[in-house]
Amino acid sequence: MTSKANAFKGFELYFNNLRMWWQMTWRLFLFIVLIHLITVSIITYCNFRDVCGGSRSSECTLKGYIKSSIFNMVDFSLQGKVITYKCDKTIYTVNSRTFVNDNKRYADQILLVAKSNILKILIYTSPVYLLYLAFVIYFYIRSVISNKDKHIRGGKIVSAAKLLRLMSHSHRSLIKCLTISIPYIDIRGYLKGSRFSSFTGYRFIISDNLYIPESIVTRHTFIIGRPGSGKSQLLYRLLEQIIKNDYKCIVHDFKGDFINNFYDPQKHLIFNPLDTRHVKWNLFNELKDIQDIDAFCASLIPESGSQDVFWPISARSVLNSILTYCYSKGKTTYEELWYHVNLSNEELLPLLESVDGCKEGIKLLTEAKTANNIMAVLSNYTKIFKYLIGTDGDFSITNWVKDDTSKHRIIFLSNYAMIQESIKPFLTLFIDFASKTLCSMDDSIARRLYLVMDEFGQLGKIGSIIQFLTQSRSKGGAGVISIQDIAQLNTLYTQDGAKSIVNSCGNTISFAVADESTADFISKSIGSSEMIRTEESVSMGVSDLRDSVSHSKRVQEVRLVLPSEIMNLPTMNYYCKLSDLPVAKDSFNFRKFKKLNQSFIQREDLSLHSIRKKSESVLESDNTISKNHDEFSPESEMPDHKGKSGPHIDEQMFSEMADLFGADLDELANISLKGDADV
């Protein structure tokens, strides 16, 4: 509870501070005066002849006079006392009374000279009083040090400059460790001319003050921040250096900015079935054995926390059986796959029964009560096959990952808001294939494959992401995950899964975030430290003797960065926590990148204008059929819609027309063959 403010409290505090200041001042002054007197005495004693005028006689006379005067002060006899004194290695014996009386006038003259000289010594040594300021500064620094929090254990926050020095030292230690542990290999020589200069000091520069050593990039990097905080600027810098150094990389480009700024048709590929530049890829190129089919089905149809797991698992089994059938029968085009996943239960069952390995799908489709629901779930996840028709090709992501000499170094996974829901499953699947392939390869310090996932929350659930983050380091994999808030991770991977992903990333770069829960999560992940803190308490009373100031120390655990500090970070400012290094705060300036390409060029066959043209072509064909209908014999020339003869109309055209008019494919075929002008 806050106490009420009063004028006398302010007076007591001010007066008590003033009294303490005065006490310090006069004590310091007395101490310095004592030092001054001691200094003058030492100088006078060591230079006594010069003080006395510079002659031997004056020195000896004054010494004898001073000693005789002292003895006369304690000896009350009139006769005096015989004394001896030494001067310039000569011992003199005199009567104290007689010596004083005989040399009084001469001694007084010498004393006048000595006093003048001692005064000069006092003046020349007066700068000793500047020690007062030195003592004040010293005690102030001691006070600051005493009141400063003292680190016992835990994390630390350092300046960017100090972090830079620590990284340089860590790099030298790593080189030394490798040289000792592998003495028969010239590590420095091997890496010096190599593109994979992981341990020769190559770095990813993220600002004028900081860089990420490539030797710790493989520990993966987690980037978080609200929109406009600076994440994209950081990713631009990283990708620019990846391209410059000719590394292999898969980039999830949600907004299209990476393709805009960096895409090179000669060296890079685009994966987007709706884009005219899409790489010609067929998923059957990745399916080598039964386990690959299982992995594909698990990636395409993930388990959902919001529904009974029976339905997605059953849908996987049916899709597994369909893929097994298509593979066995050589029906490996997207058009054929799309056709089979849209067959009715009655049509699909006989096909599956003709191939071994489809028992699970057959069993599920035999149960009439659940078959329709299973097919409905399957249909929801296989819509993407419709957009893949006509995009078949020889490219294989598995082969690309394994081929370090491929001329295509970057693959852009194009995905932005307008087409997100349509192609999200296959983008997720593409990353899943790549990560699983890399994790299955042998260890290599030379290989490097970067997986840059901007707007990670906009992808589907990647089943192998934790496997990639925990196992790919020795294979040469380096993951970069960028996200806006932790809620997106919690939704896709649950809270425990989100923690596993963040904890698997050794490097964390945190920009400003919008919500308190995300800021609190980041604050906890950055860490805390145990500190000794000094607390000051003031007591006061009517009597001056009761006024006092006391200091106490206590051990306290504190967070390195408070959630409010993270939420209030200015744009382009961030906290950087790298593996085995302290936390640092830094910033960079905005940098504009030149736009080189269009982010998305839609396939012509997907535009409504194109479909309308094909529709007009079908109408013309239908009119031709109507005019010549009488020339055909109904028995010999009129086939059913599944026949081999008769006027040919492209099957894909029928599919698009069916989608456009909401008709069944078979129904549309029948109508067209009858010459209905409504087609």
C-alpha cells in the first residue's frame, strides 16, 4: 500500500542526505589535511639543508638550536644540559642553554628563511586537496557498484559489440577443437576454398552489428514478430546471402515477395500448381515403396484435434488403397488419380479388389454406414488433384534433395491468401517429403540445405517438422521458421508440440509482438537469471538520532526480458538469442529490394475466360454433331459415353464444363452426344 505524501517526509529525506553529505565532507577534509601535513613534513625533512638556506652551517646551527630549545623546555635548571647532535656525519657536544643564547639571532634568521621555504612547500603541495573530488568520485562508483544487481547464474543480456567478440572467440575455439579431434584432415585447408565454409568464419550478416555464424545456423532459427515488425527484412537478408553463396534452399513464399525480389528462371524453381511457371512434378515420382505411400497419406490427411481420429485415419486407408491400385495398374497421372478418387463406392470396390494390398480400403468401403462419411472426408483433402491435372513431369523432390550438384539451387513454394486453401496440402506435403528425405541421408559437414518457412502458421501440419529440427543438423539441414504469434503454433501442433518446435530451435530472434501471451512465451523462452539485489530502506523520527538509511541484499530470480519490453520494441529492433551465447538487443535499418518478377502468373486454362472459350468450342462441336446427326446410323455410330468411337471431345474439357455447370461428368457426356444445344 502506498503511503500518503507529506512535506515533512520530503524535508527529512533532504535534510538527512545533507547531513550525511556534510559528515562525509568534513571527515574527508580532516583526512586530507593530515595527508598534507605528513607530505610537507617528509619533504622538509628530506630537504632540510635547502629549507634552511642551502648552507651546511645554517643546517647544523638550526638542528642544534631546535634540539637545545626542546631540552630547555623540559629542563628548568639555569645551567643547561649537555647534549649531542649529529650534522653531516659529525657529532657535536654543546650546552643547551649556552648554545641557544649564543646562536639565537643567527637561528632566528635561519628560521625566517625556513618558514618561507616551508610555506612554498605548502603551496606547491596544495593540489593534494583535489583528492577530495577523487574520494567523492571513488565513493560514488563504489555506491553504484554496491547497489548494482550482481549476476549469480543463469542467462545474461550483453551489448551487440560484446556478443560479436564472444562469437569470434567461440569460432576460434571451434576451429581448434576440430583440428585436435581430426588431426589427419586439414580442416582449415579443406574449408577455405569450399562453398561450405561453415567453420572458416562465414556468417549470415543480419545487421551492421551482428551476424549468425554458419556453424550454428544448423541449430535452426526461430523468428517471431507481429506484421510490420521487421521479420521480412531479416528473411530478405538471409535469402540474399543463401543465393549469393549458391546454397540449396526451399522457401515458403506466402506473400510472393521472395519470388518478386529473388526468382531467377535459370537457377530457381517454383512449386505452385496454379502458376504457369510451376515445376513439372508428379507425386508418383516420390513413391518408391509402401512406406512412402503411408507417409504421403499421413501428410495429406493429418489427424485433427477437433474430430474423431477414426475418420481421417480411415480416409488415409482408402487413399492408400487407391494409390496402390493406380501404381499397380500404371495409372500414374493426376488426371487418372482425380478420376479414381471421385468414383462411387460401388465403382471403386471392384477395382480395389483386383489388386493385392488394398484390403484395408476394401473393408472400410464395404461398411455402408461409414463408407459415405469416409469418402466425404477423403474428398475434402483430395480437391487439390483437380488443379494438378496436366502438371505431370519428371521432377522429384527426393532426387533433388539428394543431388548436391543440381543447377536449380532454390525452390520457391508459392502460397498466398488468394490460393492458400487450394494448394496448402501439397505445399505441406512437399516440405514433408524434403525433410524426410534429408533425415534419411548420411551425415555430412559439407552438405547444406536451408528450409526457410515464412508465415509458418499458414502451412498445414508438417508431420516431420520436429524430426527435421532434431535430426537434420548432422545431415546439413538448417531450418528457419518465421511466425507472427504462438497461437498459430498451438492451433496446429498443440501447446506441447509448439514448445517442442521452439525448444528445438537453438537460435531465437524476437521482434515486437502484439499479444501478451506471445510476449510472455518469448520472455520465458529467452530465460531468466539469479541476481543479488540491493534494497534501500529509510527510517525517520522526531529525533535526529532516529534518522537512518539501511541497505540489505537478497537473492532474486528475474527474467532477462520482460513481456512488456518485447511488446514495446520499435520496428526493426529485436532480441537475439544464439546457441551457447548470451542475449543481445540490436536493430537494423530498412532496406528496399528491387522487384524483378511477378509473384504469381495464373495458368491460362484456369481462368473463366479460357473456360468460356472452351465452352464455345464445345457448342460449335455440338452444332456440328446436330447437323450431321442424320448421317450416322444409330445402331452403328451412336456409342454410349464410354465408347471408343464417335466424335471426340477432350475429357478434361468435359471435367471443366461439369464443374462450371454443376453437372455430373457422365451426364454432360450423354447430353453432348445427343446434341443438346444447352451444352
